Amino acid sequence: MWRKRRFRQEAIAGYLFVAPNLIGFLVFQLIPIVAAVGLSFTAWDLINDPQWVGLANYRTLLKDPVFRLSLQKTFLFVIINVPLQSVLALIIAVLLNQNIRFQNLLRTLFIVPWVSMSVAVGLTWTWIFNSQFGIINQILQRLGMQRIPWLASQDWALPSVIAVNIWQYLGFHIIVFLTGLQLIPREVTEAAIVDGASAWTRFWRITIPLVSPILFYDLIVNMIGTFQIFDLPFAMTNGGPGNATRVYNLYLYQKGFQFLRMGEATAMAVILFLLIVATSVLFFRIIGRRINYDIT
Amino acid sequence: MKRTAWFVLAVLLMSLLFSAAAGAQKVQLRYMFWDQNQEEAYRASIEEFMRRNPDIEVVMELVEWNDYWTRLTTGMAARNLPDVFWGHAAYFSGFVARGALLDLKPYIERDNVDTSIYYQRLLDVWHYEGAQYGLPKDWDTIAIFYNKDLFDRAGVPYPTDDWTWNPQDGGDFVRIAQLLTLDDQGRNALDPDFDPDRIVQYGFGDIAGSNMQAGWLNFVWMNGGTGVIDKPYGNKFVLNEPEAVEALQFWSDLVNKYHVAPPPEATVAGGSAWDLFTAERFAMVPAGSWMLTAGRSIEAFSWDVVGLPWGPKGRVSAFNGLAHNIYANTPHKEEAWRLVKWLEGYESQKIVAEYGTVFPAVESLVDVFLNAYAGREPENVAVYIDLTENTGTWPMHVNWNEIFDVIGRELDLAFGGFIDIPSAIANIEAQVSHLLE
């Protein structure tokens, strides 16, 4: 009897502890998600009440060439951004983890862009990239080279935005990897040094296998985040020139708030949600199984 | 008996107190607007309104243009919107067709409001399917701001109001712009050694697909084109007329053939044409009269304004204006109407005109505005009034925002020299045809 009461008290305490988080999740995540699924079956212009239209929004989207284009741009963004950004962050984290000079200064320098406001970052880069008056092209011309239409041409714009994105969020991924590197037991590394393993061998035989769960985690988080990319294309190019950087969430935003087609916008959100779930499952199936979780 | 008397007195006192409390209960109206330059003038007008209408309290909410329309749409979704707000032709057609705005026609007729005091074309902007959703508050036309110092330095006389352009050889307009376009060796665009890849100063700026009102649409009209859509709320795309295509080609030529203006990206991504004009990178920019207030803060150089150059079919300027709209679901329709009636009325427009920020929509008050402007730069401000002689109006369509998004994107590619104008027009036509139905 006493035990049972004690158990119940602990349970109540436990629920109370998770309550703030749970309430936040319900109010700000679950309810909007469920509402979005419901709204995706309606025509809603934000002004009048939503009207039930069944699957009409989904059919409209499948016929919409810009929808397909924005999906394609987003996939391209993910495919280029995720591996480059995560691997670059891992390499920098390994270097920063050594005993080098100015370690703290360097760490700070990589973190600053991440904690800066991305609209401000984006606008600053548009000045730097400006084909006529930007600093990069002025330097290129001083060196006797041709101007590059960084944000002006349809071929260059997406890579330019991706480059800024990689740079801006590198700091976050570096922190993730630095944490992972701290988890590698010192004895393992020391034993390898005693056995005469070179730095290169240690990196491939010890660091990589032991940090692989973190690498996997980082790739998943990066993938999910990049699918939802919005801020930099919005601030830097507004999707242009033409449709060159019109990523999925930018088009979704326009549909909802500029074109007053909130039903279609929510349908886009539902499709993106399913795509992210499917890609994550695929990730777990293909890579997740090969990860060594036994760190010690 | 005595007790009863006390009771009666108490009841009387209490009812008095309650009625006093009820009298103090003012109706609160929320008023949303986007232009900080006009805040002072409208605050003065609204204070006068509240003095005359002690039962109404007006709360002014300033929301910058970039957030303004998102705030309005999300506000509509949440059923939580200002009662009275500034309307713009670009967004009016989408809102009105979806029933977001209150029809003022019954109120105008009931109160016998004299609408003949306004410019009639401005009144028509707020007209939809036999109803009237706004009375004009102000107006604007398009002229060209030029940097006098840069003209002096190049030894070029200032442009005069009879200058011309044409799509064949560009006319005076292009010639003047060429003389003011300089490469990093100081050679102008007419010099045989001029290097178009190293331009440091442009004669003209603000070539962008999105710059319709102050930009390409005026040149389409001046070349004899109809515009974008055949008529307000029409369903025929007319930007493919040969006259329109020719004018758009001329705009592309300014960048790609004459090299007197930078491609769209230079003024869209990072820094607007206005920033580059004030930084003395552009000698001339097309500017609506709403930019006059911003122009007053220019201290680095002296400047003036000249009318648009005359085209093959005369000189035509976009003519547009704002109005105060009332939210259709406001619980205070009557009070909101009283405020709007005051704001668009003669007295309020006079108060606002005295601040000299925007041209008043009441035709007879234009001189009040000009008097307020006397002695200030630009000297030639009255040219904006001359430009009302021959005007075109904003294309109206319920799907306008979507149509304009497509036009902006495709024209940017063409003005940037990546595709030609006929392909851009064909692309636009293919994408907007289902939106125009």
C-alpha cells in the first residue's frame, strides 16, 4: 500500500516535470500539425471560412510546374548542402579538437555566423555578391579576372546561396562534432599512439568509427533542417533569378500569405512532412544499421 | 417616509454614476498604416477628429510596408484586424473580391458625400462590381530624379521637360544617360574605348521586372501599348502587343545594348536603386512622388526632378493613389465610416497637405501642398502635376499578386540578358493564362 502510494507520487511528480514541455509540444506543434492536415483538404483564402474540397489541393499541386520545380530545387539544396556541410564541420571539429593556438578565438569565429540573424546575414551577402558593386567582383577584376554573376545568373544563384548556408550554419555542426569527439575515451587514442598509429590512421580507424553515431545524428538533423530551408533564399534572392532559388518553403509561404491559397500551402506542408519522414526512414535503413553505437 | 426618500436619492445617484460611466466608454478604433513619413500629418488630422468626436478613440498602428500585407492577411485569418487601414491598388483587387472590405456606397449616398471633389480616375480605383470601397486619400505620378552634381561634373546640361525617347535609337534620354555612364577610367558610354564590364557610375537605374509602376509600364503606354490586362478585372493578357514588346525590348536595351543601367540583380539583391542613387552611383532614377519626402534627407548632393521623357505616343505616367479601407467584419462600422469620411474629406486633406508629404486627392488642395513645398528641393516639384495630364492606372485583377510574381521573375531574366523579351513574354503568357480566367 505504502509502496503503491509512493509510486503514484513519483509518477505525478514525473508528469509534472514533463508537463511544461508536453503542453508546449501540444499547443505549438501537435495541434497546428493536425490542423494543417485538416486544412489541406479545404480551400481557404484566410478571409472567408475554409471550404471542404477533398483532395483538390493535392491534385492542383501535382499539376503545378512551379511546385515540381521548387521540390527539385529543394532536393538539390539538400543533396549538395548536407554532405558538404557535415563533412566540412567534422574536419574542422577534428582540427579544433587538437591543441592549437587561438583555439577559443577560432571556435568563436565559426559560431558567430550561426547565432547571427539570417536575414541580416543574407542581406550582407547580397552586397558582397552584387555583380556590379560587390566586393568579390571588384577584387576579381583587380586581379584581371572576369566578373561572376553570383546571384544574377540562374546557374550561379543556387550554389551561391548554398555556399552562404553552409558557412552560416557550420558552427552548429562543429559544436555537435566537438561534443562527439569529447566522448572518445582518451585511453583508446593513447593506446593507438603507443601502437605507433599515425594521425591519419587514428582518424580513420578510431575517430571515424567512434564518432559515427554523432555523424549519423548530424546528417539526419541537417537533412531535416535543409529540407525546410527558407530564410536565406527569402532574404537573398526571393527565389530568383527566375525560379533558380525558389525552394519549397519559399513557394509555400508565397502561396499561403501572398496568393491567399492557404489550403494549397498546408497541403504542401503535409507533403513535405511525409517526404522528410520517408527520407529519414530511408536514412535509418541504409546507414543507421552500420553505425557502431558501442563507444566504450 | 424619510427612509423612502433616502432610497430614491440613492437610486438616482447610482443611476447617474452608471450613466456617467457608460458615457466614458469610448469606442476604440484601430488604424493601421505603413508610411512613417506621413505619421505626423495623420496624427494631427486624427487628433482633430477625436476632438470633434469625443465618443471615439483612434489608436494608430504603424507597420512597415514589408510586414504590412502579411499582418493584414494573418489578421484576417485570426478575425483580428484594424477597423480602418490604408489600401493599395496592388492588393485591393485580391481583398475586395474575397469580401474583406466594407462597401462604402450606402454610406456615401446616405450622407450625401460630394465625390466630385476628387480626381475621378482615383475614385475608379476603388470601384468593384458596382460598389465603392474607398474614397481617394492621395495620389502619385512618376518622374525622374537626377543628381545635379553628377551632371555638372560631366559637363552635361540638365534634362529639360521636352526630352524624348524612342525604341529605335533611344532619343535624348539614352544619349544623356550615356554621357553620365562612366567606366573606371572615367570614359563615358559614347567613348569608343568605353569598357562596359567596368562601369562605376550608371546614367540610369532601377531596371527590374518588379519595378512596374515607376518603371517599364510607363514606357509600354508611351509606346502605344495597352498595358498588362485589357481592362480592370479583364481576362485578356495584352503585354504581348507589338508596342508593349518593343517598349520592354527598349528597357532591356538600356542594360544590354546601351549599357546605361545595371541589370536587375544589382538593384534587387542588396541595395535598392534608391540606395545607389543616394550613394551617387546612379545619375538618374525613376521615382514616384511618394519619394519626395525621402529625397529631402539627401544632403550629399543637390538634385531636381524632371518629367518622364516623351515617347513615340506622347508622355504617359502611372497614376495611383491610396485610400482608407474599412474591414468588412468590424463591429464598429458606423464609427469607422465617420473616421474615413473625415480623413478623406476636405478639411482633413487640407491638414495633411500642409505637411507637404503627399499630393492630396482633393483636386482644389493641390496648391496648398505646393505652398507647403515652396523653397524646398526639388525646385521643379510641380512637374508631378503636369504628369497627371495623360495617365494610366494600375492593372486590377483578383489574382494580381500571382500574375505580378510571374511577370517580375520572367522580366528580370530578360532585363538581365539571360533570355530575350519574346521568350519572356511567351513564358509569362503560358503561366498566367489560367490565372486570368
